[in-house]
Amino acid sequence: MAEVVAGAPAAEGARSIAPGEGGAWGKTGFAWAWFEAARNPYYILIVIYVFAPYFARDIVGADILASGKLDGLSPEEARRAAGAEGQAMVANLSKTAGYIAALTAPFLGAAFDRGLRRKPFLLLCLSLISLVGISLWWAIPGPEGLSTGTVMALLIAAYVCYSYSEVSHNSMLPDAARPEALPAVSGLGLALGNAAATVMFVGIVFMFALPEAIGWPTKEPMFGIDTSRYEQFRIAGPICGVWLLASMWYFFVHGRDTGIKGTSPVTAITDGAKGVIRTIRRAAHHREAFKFLIARTIYADGMFALLTIGAVYVSLFLGWGLIELTIYAIWASAWAVVGGIFGGWLDQRMGPKNALILELAAIVLILFFGLSITRDSAFYGLMPNIKINDWPFFSGTSDLLYLGQGALIAVFATANISSSRSMLIHVAPAHMRGEFFGLFAIAGTVTVWLGPMLIESFTRWSGDQRVGMSAIALLFFLGLAVLLTVRNERPAA
């Protein structure tokens, strides 16, 4: 493997690494992809679908109700106020972790470009994430469990570690396989991550949620889970934590780490920080990479708002409860597996820029299709909601159409993530990929407030939730406009 000091002045001390070998199913390629099967379920179950809603509703919301601050309000008004406070607390948690990552992740990526080994750092990050997941079992409402502040501190620590692991892992992608196979490797990773999360969702629903709701497939939740103590939510943390500890070994045995043994972390990080500052100052020398990062920042904000607030929207508009939303999450995660494979295929057939253009256009169309669905009709009143079966869930045409919308969003959103990573490899200088993946990791977090702010402003202005949700289409259009200006050519070494 050739390792020489790069001569580019914007990244003094960065190294040029020989490209990887093999394909997506080779040892190093599959090891890179398997990393996401081990780690991604934590984000999907804890940050998005299972634990975060529980924390907002049953811990933060319950604390507010018990404090007496909402005395004098009607029960419904108090419930809404407590829910809003819980949602704000979760948003603040994500914002705080995002700020920490934003201020540090690019320097970490640049340090990897300067020889810092990734695997020891990843082992530390994944171990901390795993321990946080296991500790969430003691996140119990009231004085019996961990305090709200402690739970928030744990979640922030895990979120920052997750961001760091993303920078480290993404910077290893160019070395995982031969260049033409990298889109397939990226897509396979997303597919495996969502597949693992889907299996966990299925287990939680069939073992705990459905027995409690309808007495099937067993009369009571399995393994003695006590739903009155919210154990069906709390168990998600230990499941993800133990799975991460048990499954990460394959990556550490077979993953390719091009770092140099004995590299001083202090020296690498210090030199990396100086390199990042020089890179930003010399943005004109990396114009296409920076334009892409700007585009990705904008459309990633829209994606974040669509995926996180979309669950709140559908629960209000279609009246979906916990079971429906959990099944929806399983359904979406399963289709995200398809999206990961589809994204890699699309990159290879069209190139990452054209794939991104197609994916963003499709997401906007799917967004407006989803907004046409209400409890009474679909396609903006053209198709009435008709009850077509006696199922306890998803009995009307509106429910089924929204499930279809969720499948399409999952496919194209996951493909978008895969294509975005491939695009960065395409436009970033080869000897600075770690540094640019550090910038890439925070591109969707530094302005993560923008999408929710647009939704809030448009909703208050119009008095209509659908108009509010439609506002995030502006972010997709603007991100697409910037993307179209990016020249689709590889930078000079």
C-alpha cells in the first residue's frame, strides 16, 4: 500500500492512500457494511421511533404534569402542553449534541487523514453507545429511575459518539473496496442496518406490544415484561446495546484501517485542526466539494424535518397510535433495506449527481402525495376514505395509502443517503476525504432547526398543518438548485 505525503497546500500532512480492493461482498467491503448493521439499530430505535417518543411523553411530560406547573388547565390542554415541552426537550437534546459534533467532527476527520488509527477510536465510541443503550433500562418515570437530567446527558453523550463513529466509519469507505464498487458497499451498509433494525422492531411488536394491545400472539407480553412500568419501551435500549457489543467484532476483524500504528493522537488532531482551518480559508480551491456540502446541508434539513415531524403529523391526521406507528416503523425500515440496495444500483447506473437529482425530485412528489391523505380522503379530496376490512389497524384506504407513501419515502430517503456519500467521494480530493467526511457529518446538523422552524412558521401563518408540512419542500428545491451547480468531475489529487 502506497502512503506518501500529499503535496496539496490545503491539507499539509495529509496522506495519499492506495484505493481499496474487492467488491461489496469481499471481506473489507462487507465488514464496512456490517458496521451499520451493528450500529444503526441504535439510532433507528432509540433516537427516532421507540425511546425518544417515550422519553418525551412519559418522562419529560410526566415530570411537567407532576410538578403542578400546568394546574388550572383542562386535562386535554395539560396533556398537549406537556407533550409540547417533551418534544422541545428532545429537540434541545439533539441540538446540543449537534453543536458539540459540529465544533469537533471536522477536526477528527482531518486527523484520520494524517494517520490517526480509526479502529481504537471506534471501539471506544461503540462501547460507550452500547453502555448508554443498556443503561436506558433504568430510565423510569418518577424518582425510582435515573433523573431526567442524567438520561439527557447519557443520550447526548451517545449522540456525539454516534456522530464521531459516523465520521470515522465514512472516512473508511474509500478504502473498503475498489472504487467502482463503493456505491454498492455504501448501499449494502444501509440495507443491513435497516434490516437489523427491522428484525428488532418485529421482535418488540410481537413479543411485547401486540400481546398488550390485542392479546396476540400471546395473551401477555413475553419474558415477564411489565407494560405498566413502560418496560416495552425501555427494553429497546438494552436490546440495541447488547446487539452492538455482540456484533461489532466482524468489522474489527476484517475492516481496513489505513491509519499508521504509533501516530500521536495529539499531533494528528492538532495538525488536522490546522488543516481544516486552511481548507475552509481556501474554499475556492475545493469549490465543487464545498458547493455539494452546502446543497447537502439544505436538503438534509428538509429530510430531518420530514422524517421526525412526519410521525407527529400522521398521528394527528390519521389518528394513529403506538401500534400503528410501530408497525409503520417496521414497514419503513424494511423498505429502507430496498432503498439501500436501490441507491447503490442507481449510483452505478446514473452517477451519484444524477441519482441525487432523481431522488430529491421523487421525495418532493411523495411528500405532496402524503399531504393529500387525511382521515376522510386522499388525493386532495378526490378519493374518499373507505373502510375495506375489519382489521384492528389500517382498516381504511387512507391508512393503506399512507403505508404506501411511507414505503416510497423510505426507499428514496435511504437511497439519498447512499448517493450523498458516493457524491462526496466523487468531488472531495482523495487525500482529504476524512476531513471532508467530518464536514459532511455535520452538514445536516448545524442548521437542523431550519426545517422545524419553517413548519412552525407556515403552520401559524396558514392555520393549516398540511401547509406547514409543505414548507419543507422549499428546502428540497433549494438544495436541488445548489446541487445542479456542482460540476460532476473528480478533483485533482
